[in-house]
Amino acid sequence: MRIGDWRLDVRAALALMSLSLAVSCATRQDPPQPSSPPPAVEPRASSLSIPVAPRASAKPSGAVRASYQGDEYAGRRTASGEPYDPDALTAASHTLPIGSSVMVTNPATGRSVKVRINDRGPGVRGRGLDLSKRAAEEIGMTKKGVARVRVKAVDSKPARSEFPDSPGGSSSTPKT
């Protein structure tokens, strides 16, 4: 075999391989598509995200599962614009307006605490409130971590914000 014949064989082999590849790509079948679209997932709002408007079906009273945030989130910005303070009587809710106040009662202990909604959350499906650490201590749920609580609206009007740079808020001090 001469060198010229060898080059011809290599070219033929390359042409045959590219033709084979083109045919296999053309006959490849895509996996079947599901018959129904996947269920819609609501976006979660973290403590650093833009505030999410309350859902239209917000119920200011009733029983919900509640959890609490510990010290690890201290100082992080909440949806109201203020930093999270574990020692404040605050809570996070997806449905209640920011700035509103609610009375949270733990039926297991009979203890109640008034909290102000200042954040969106909780980030766990099936929970309605995320209390601050102090609020959870007040109603006796820190050992269990999650408890069924009753929520009753005390003040459903959003309070004026103390933080002038918070979304929708204005300073509580008069401007001169």
C-alpha cells in the first residue's frame, strides 16, 4: 500500500464516521414529555429578598403551625427593612401585612404573646408563622421547636416604619 492510498482510506473512514454520526443524531428520539405540567411552586421570600405582598386569602385569626428563628439570623435584614432581633417580639408571615400586630397563643401552655409582623416567612411549607426567639420563649415552645398556635389579629393596620429606607416606609421623625 502506498502513502497516497492510505490518505484516501483515512478520508473515506472520516466521511463514513461523520455520516454515521449525522444519521444517529437524526434518528435519536427525545424522551417523552409529561402529559401535565409540573405543579407550580411559589417563590420563597428570604429575609434578604424584596417583600412579598400578602396573599388575598390572608386570615388574621385561626390555628397555624409555628416555628421560631434562633440567634443565627440576628442582624439580617427583614422584609420590613429592619435587622432581625431575636430579643424582639416579632414574627414572619406570608399572609399577614407587615407592621400589623397579632396575639399568638400556645394552647398547650395557655400562654400568649403579642407580636409585630416584620418579615416574610417561614421558609418551610405547612407553617404559618416564624416567631422570634423571645416570642417563642414567652409562649413556651422553644424546647419543642414547632407548635400549633392560635393567631388573633390585634392591629391589622400596618404600622409606620421607623426605618426611612425601608420599602413603603417613612421616617417617624418629622422633617424640618
